[in-house]
Amino acid sequence: MAAVCVFCASSRTLDQRWLDLATETGAGLARRGHTLVSGGGCVGMMGAVADGARAAGGRTLGVIPQALVDLEVADLASDELLITDGMDSRKTLMIEKSDAFVTLPGGLGTLDELFEVWTTATLAMHAKPMVLVDADGFYRPLLDWLHSLADRHFLKPAGLDLVTVVPTVPAALDVLEAHLSPR
């Protein structure tokens, strides 16, 4: 099956519902036979998505910069843990190792990763499917703002169409599998 990269928050102070969403995502990927590619952390939603995948029998691949390993937040239980020299090389390696991307709620780091894969897709540097899980309208203000950018011609509407927005994890996995299946 596919290697699916999940971008999400690593904060240790999140409400349980966000951790549950991440756990559900990891478990859903594993049950469908996919490998989880993550940022290689063991905290917050990032840790929960990896734990969920492993609990459901899935394989996990973490990519983490040495600086975060030094802070002792590395997912040492990962089936494979790749250590990079920085955040830029981490993103590059995550993109290279992944067939598709799912973005869950998160902060600046999550947005940085989302925009990296989205921007490179608009430049035709990859054609990998990207799905944004807008659970409980988490991303609605951002999406409204992005649509306003298109309305003002700061970005092409076709660029917005490169990311599929769905409200739930099962819908996200269905979209990914529809894009990944041979036609």
C-alpha cells in the first residue's frame, strides 16, 4: 500500500479530542495497510498518530531533526527513525518518502509542512494527493482567507483545488485511496 505522511500538532497541552483524532488517523491508516510517515516525535498528536498506527499493527517511519532528538522527543518506538540535520532536510525527506499527505489540526509547524507540500505541488514538483482534515471547522478561517487570496488574484484557483478538504478521517482516507488506486 502507500506511505502516507501525516502533519499534525506536537503540543503537549492539547485537548484530548485532538489526541483522539490523531490516534484514529494512525489506526485508520494501519487498518487499511498503509505505512505512517510522521515527523518522528513522540509527543502531542504526532505521538498519538504513531501510537495509533502501531496499536493497529501498522508500520511507522519517523523523520526528525537531531535537535529534537537531543530534546528527547523522538519516537524511539518507530519501526524506522531517520535523523536529519535540520527542519528543511526533514521536510524534504518526508516528502520524498511519502506517496500522499494528510494534514490534521496543528500550529505553525503543521502549517509550514502543509504549505511546503502544497506550494511544491502548485509548481508541479510532485503530484501526490493532499487532504486537509477540517475537523470541527478547525481550518475554516484559514480556508476562507486563502479563497480571498484567489479572489484578489494572489493565487490561482487551481492551486486551491490541489488540496481536498474533508471533515473526517475516514473521508480523508477514502479520498487518498481513490487518488492512489490504479485507474
